[in-house]
Amino acid sequence: MDVIELLPRLHLLRFPVGQAYLWHDPDAGASTLIDAGPLGSGRPVADALTALDRSPSSVRRIVLTHFHEDHVGGAAEFAALSGAEVLAHRLDAPVIRGEIPGPPPVFEEWELPIHAEVAKLLPVGDPVHPVEVTEVSDGDVLDFGGGARVVHVPGHTDGSIALHLPAHGVLFTGDAVAVSPVTGSVILGVFNIDRSRAVASFGRLADLNAEVACFGHGDPVTAQASRVLRKSADAYGPPH
């Protein structure tokens, strides 16, 4: 796992598949983990905190942007190590708790070989490690980053969320938005359950005021993020 400083308060944690983010509020001496990486990531995340001179117990909450295993696989392990509360949207929470299976993506033809390659990189084992979840909804404001607003962005999953920190101009999109590994450009996230809803959600995120945009896959945009997102979202046209 690679640890990359994006801002003094913000670090990217990059796994073989996907990435998570650590946000730190120095005044409170508390951190927030946005997504938790795939299965087996709990201990590496704890070790990364130690290397940053923080205790795993300084992480008060883990906010999961959606239920896919590359984002939630490490949540149960890290929650056990840190005592952090786990939060997710009410529509994805039952999947994360292990109560129901998650609906599969509706693949575009060109996504199938990408998905096959991604699957090879994920850890072998049961992808479902249930964990207790506190449910959140659109418009909720969480107590970090000067007030982190939950933005419901369905389409990738029914309960996909983004987090917007207006006080810092930072946006965490989860997999609603991604970066193409081929072109390096910002694109609509892949492996969606409903493409038209995903396009509409992309447009909603592009309307937010953000200088920095952090994605579930691909390098963050660290300047003029709203402009970059709007240019890309407009290329998809209106939802259909």
C-alpha cells in the first residue's frame, strides 16, 4: 500500500485495486477514513497511521462510499483495530452488514475485460466481512473537515455517496467518478448498476464547489476540480 500526501490534512492510501483517504482534523486530534480498501487492508492502514505518528484509535469514523469489496473489504478489520464507527448510506448499509447481497453491475461490453483483470488483483477469500453500520442519508453533515456533507449519488450502486467539505474545497466522489487508466482523463465511474442515474449523479457532483476531487480509482485532481468535472460531465450529455 502506498501512502501519498495530498494536503497537510489529507493522505491517499493506494491499494492494488482502488484507494482510500485519510482526513485529519488537527484541532480535534481526530481522523476520518474514507473507504477502507479490500480484504486484508485493516492492518496496513493501521501501520500507515503509526508511520504518520497517529494512533489507529485516532480514527473516529470510517465512511464507506458504497458496498463494493475493494472499498469495504478492510472495514471490519480496521474498525476492530481502531474502534471507529462505520457509516454508509442507508441503501447500501444492509449489504455491508451482510444482510442481503448487493445487486451486480450492468456491464457495458467494453467493461467486461477490465472487470476480469480487476478481479485477478483482489484478495482471495470471502469478500463479505459484515460490520455494524450507522446509516446516513443525503444532506447529512458529518463532524469532520469543517462539516462534511453527504451527497447521495446513485447509479454506481443504489446507495453510493460522495462527501463534500465546502470549508476546504475537497470532494470525495467514491466510484461515481474515476480516472481512465488509459488516457488519464476524468470519466464516469465504471461497473454501474444504472448508467443514466450515474450520469445524473456525475452532473450533480460537477455543480459542487471543489478545488480538490478525490476518486475511488485514479489520481486526484488537485486544482480547479469543479471545472475539470464539469467539462467531463458535459461530454456525457443529459441522462438517457
